Amino acid sequence: MKEEKKVFGEARRQLILQWLKESTTPLTGAELAAKTNVSRQVIVQDISLLKARNEPIIATSQGYLYLKPAAPAKTYTRTIACFHTPEQTKEELYLLVDCGVTVKDVKIEHPVYGDLTASIMVSNRFEVDQFIAKINATKSAYLLQLTDGTHLHTIEADATEKLDAACRALKQAGFLIEA
């Protein structure tokens, strides 16, 4: 068995960038670390350096994504205000993705830190399950816990009817805060 060699510095960052650009699914830090024979922490630092160069890389619960230029297909976005307990997060996300929308992020207004936004990027139940599992495995808190349940989501779909259906589903569940 031959030993894999480490990929160093700038060559490694260029490979990471190439793999992210070519991938249609998120790549985890562990996957990138294995491919370059370095630690996951080195990959985290590399991603930070690439972001500092204005590379459009985002970290999602499923891994890193390179934000490609928008496809010509029209998408519609809406910001919605929601309220629920942490235990109801999975139900809320299922309601949204079942209507054909992508939940792009969660936002809260923290009394000390101001506006906080975290990327979620879930579009189906499998991705929701992965997100919830990662929260549980890391014993992380949901952002909504910092605001007693109140939070915003940016949702996206290829038709406004899907956004409307998502809002109706949330309203029926008692999760939607209406203006």
C-alpha cells in the first residue's frame, strides 16, 4: 500500500477550489482532508483563506458549497417570521420542504450581537434529517433558543405558489408570525 502525500499550501487551496466548483453536492471538511492528506482543521483554515479572497464558498450543515452563478431559471424568495420550540424545528422544516421550497437560512436579532444569520440550505426531508442529526450530535443550540423561539427564514422556490403554500402550512401549524 503506497502512502498518500500531503498536498501543501496554495496547491491544496487550488485543488479544493476546483473540487468545490465541480461538485453538485456539498463536500465535507473530512472528505477534503482525506483527499489532500491533511487534517480537517487545515481545511477549515484553507476555506477561510479562500473566502477572504472573495470566493463564494458557504458552509452548510452538509458541507461546503461553491455558489455558482445563478441559473437562468427564475427563483422567488421570501423572508418569513416564525415562532416555535426547538423540539418543533423538524416539523417546521418538513412543512417547508414538503411544499417544494428551499430553506436558505435562519436569522435572529440578538440583544447583544445584533443580527445573526446561519446558512441551512435544506430542500428535502433527507437534508432536514441530516441537519437535525448534526445539531443533536454536536449538542448545538438552535439560534431560535437565543430569542425564545422567534426567528426568520429566507425561503426560495421556483414558483410563488410554492412560497404561498409553505406560508399556509406554517400558519395552519401555528408557526407563522403574520404582520
